[in-house]
Amino acid sequence: MCLLAICTSSLEKCLFSSLAHFLIGSFIFLELSCRSCLYIFEISCLSVTSFAIIFSHSERCLFTLLIVSFVVQKLLSLIRSHLFIFRILLSFIVSGLRFRSLIHFEFIFVYGVRKCSSFILLQVVDQFYQHHLLKRLSLIHFLNSLSRG
């Protein structure tokens, strides 16, 4: 039983490292769980039906463990990929907790959104101005080349 507990704890650690470690751990987990069940039920000879029952139970437990580990892995990868968004939300929550009323928090949020949107608007105006300036310069260059020719 101690070996089974050690194996399951190492299996949980190996779930996050690689598939090969997981497969090795799952094989050891199945073997040790079958042996421990045989010792618990004091079955001296291994019949096909008892082995099938023990194996199906261990397989169901392992499949559930596998699904849970994949869900946790996906959640962790999602958190890592959106860490910037989570940090911004956390900073908003912390700044909201600093102020005593929700009105101050909303004011800071709206002020930040306005500053950000005005910066974006400034970038759009700048791009628009550059586009039209280049368009005029190319038109002037084209007209100059026509007048020379």
C-alpha cells in the first residue's frame, strides 16, 4: 500500500513533465494497484475475471486522473498565455480595494480607458495623416514626371 501511495504521488508529478513519464507511471500504477488488490482480497491465484475487475477499476481511476491532469494543464497554459490580462485585472482589483467606494474605482477605470482610447485615436490620426501625406507626395511626384515628359 505504501508503494501504491508513492507511485500515485510520483504519477501526479510526472503528469506535468512528459507523456513517457506518464505512461511509465501509469503502468507501474496499474501493476501495483492489481497487486495490492490481490493482497487485500487474499486471492492466492489470479483468475481472469478478478484480474479484469481489478484492471477495469484501475483503468477508470487512471482515466479520471488523466482527464483532470489535462484540464489542469490547459488551465495553466491559458493562464500563462493571458497572464498580461490577468495582471491588469488584478491591478484593477487591488486599486479598487485601495479606494473605499466603487465610484472612485469606476472613475479610475473610465479615466484609464479614455487615456488609452485617446492614445489609440492619436495613433490612428497619425497613421491617417502619414497615409495622405505620402499620397500627396506621390501625386506631386507623378505630376512633376508628367510635366517633364
